[in-house]
Amino acid sequence: MFSEELKKYDWDETTAQIAAMTQADVETALGKEHLTDRDFMALISPAAEPYLETMARKSRRLTEQRFGKVVSMYIPMYITNSCTNSCVYCGFNRHNPFPRIILTPEQIEEECKAIKKLGPFENLLLVTGENPHLAGTDYIEKALLTCRPYFSNLSIEVMPLSTDDYARLTKSGLNGVTCFQETYNRERYKIYHPAGMKSKFEWRCDGFDRMGMAGVHKIGMGVLIGLEDWRTDVTMMARHLAYLRKKYWKTRYSVNFPRMRPSESGFQPNVVMSDKELVQLTFAFRLFDPDVDISYSTRENHTLRNNMATLGVTSMSAGSKTDPGGYAVYPTSLEQFAVSDRTSPDEVAADLRALGRQPVWKDWDKVFD
């Protein structure tokens, strides 16, 4: 399991290695076809800032080589904000006093119909809080079966599950799983996740292994930018991705870099990543793994998303609501976080076409197996 592999890497040592990178290290990395984690560290280091244009050109070339000029479109559906965790940065924290919502199958179907009116979406991401008792595997399975007639590609962003549960859900229409480790800093992890199942670092970290063993078609990864030093965190994620690629080579992978947005928790980021740094990180990941899907959600502003659609980003959400029932059933319920890009799906698609990119609403279906 990767939690054991992770013990090989010291957090402070990795931080120091990144800080010590030179322009010569960056040039060496840019001259390679296959990058190591050390090369990745060079490309995300401050020493790489003068090379952003070079990185951008290489990122665009690799992206078009592997993905063509398409951008995959998806939309999230939050189906419950009920949660037993106490994550200090999350609006769904169990101690926050607001009404908890768990959508019924009938309400989920209403949300499906409302989303289909927004655009020809076929890629749906189901999102829940973490409440195993009230919204566990049985509930998630019913939600997948309810959504399946409306969408050809279903993914989930829920609590980490067992291998058997992941395998079970793949038989009920599940194609992909997204999970944010939040931070790979084992020592600091407990500070942000003081109670609930999410406080168990190893269980969450090894969830990606369980997804791979269950044969999940696509695995999405991410760290929450704003908790710890972002350069060290994403280096650990790059190492994790390389480990998964080698061990579960039949699986597709995606990465996301969610920057903290305002929420009801009132938590202020410990680290702020600038747009320029996010762009640098995006290029570095494309050069490190040319085949990985790089996703930007509506956390990011519209202008930035448009610019990056031609330089490395290969999937985007649009028209997102981050509150349960937000599309039709409960349009005024509490958002998990504030959305930055509220541009309509039609406008997002039109902008992509104007940039010479083709928005793709459906990119895979289990029938092709």
C-alpha cells in the first residue's frame, strides 16, 4: 500500500530539495522525455519561473499529441451534505449548525432532469459528505442506478470505501472515483481532520490502492492547496501517481489542484497559491505524466480556465452547484464552497470552440469494453 511507500520520503527533506533546485536542474528536466520525481521538483521550484514559456510550449505539444484539441466536460451533483467528519476547513463539518440534506432517489432523478436541461452532459460526478450510516454504499449504489439512465459516465467523490464495495459499485454503473488526499503531511493531517473516519490517514491514503485492486476504470487524485506547502504536497502526489501507474497500469488517472475557496467553516488558508504558480504546476504535471487528465473545476475563474484550455487542461466542470439539490430540489441550500466560474455550460462550450478546442460531453462508455 502507498502509505508504506510514503514512509520512504521525508517531508522536510523533500521541501529542502525543492528549494535547492537550480536553473541547471530545470534545463536538465526540460531536456528529458521521461521525468523523475527530482525533475518534477525542479519544474515546480522557484528556479523554474523564468522557463514558463518553454514549459507552456512543451505542455501544449504533449497535450495535443495525447488528447488532441478536445476538452472533456463534466458536472458535479451533490446528493448529501450529511457528514460525520470534523474537517476544520469544510463547510460540511459536522459541528456547523445547518440543516442536513440527504436526497431521495426521486429527488436525485429531479436533479438529473434539471442537469440535462443545462447541456448535453454525459459525465456526472456524484458528491457526498462522509456519513457511512445514513449515506453509505447502499445509498451510493441506489444513486448510481438512479442516474445511470441519464448519464453514460458516472463517477463518485465520496468517503473511501473497501475494495469489495468499489468492485460492487462498478457493477452498478460506476466508472470513476475521485478522492482528495487533502495533504500528504502525515504529521499535520490530524490537525485538519481531528475526528471521524477521515482522521485515519492510512485508510484514506490507501483507498487509491483499493480502487486499483477493484478495477475502477478511472482514478482522480488531488491535494487541497492551502493547507501545507503546496510544492511538497504535489511532489508527494506525483510520487503517488507514479506508484499507481506502475501497479495498476490498466487504470486511467486524472489530477486536480483545488485551491481553497471560502466556506462556512471560516478557515483561512495557510498557504496561498497564485495563478502563476497554478499554471506552473499544471505544466509540470503535464511534462511529468503526458497521459494524465488534468482537470480544472469551477473553483477557478473563467479567464484562467480559458487560457489553460489550450495549454494543458483536458477536462472542466461547468454550471456547477456545490449544494445538495442545488439544480432543482433545494436551490438555496448550503454550498460546500463558493464557486468562482458561474458561466453557463453553453457559454463555456462556445468559448472553448472560439479557442479552437472541441468540448466533448461524452468520452467513454462501459459498453465499449
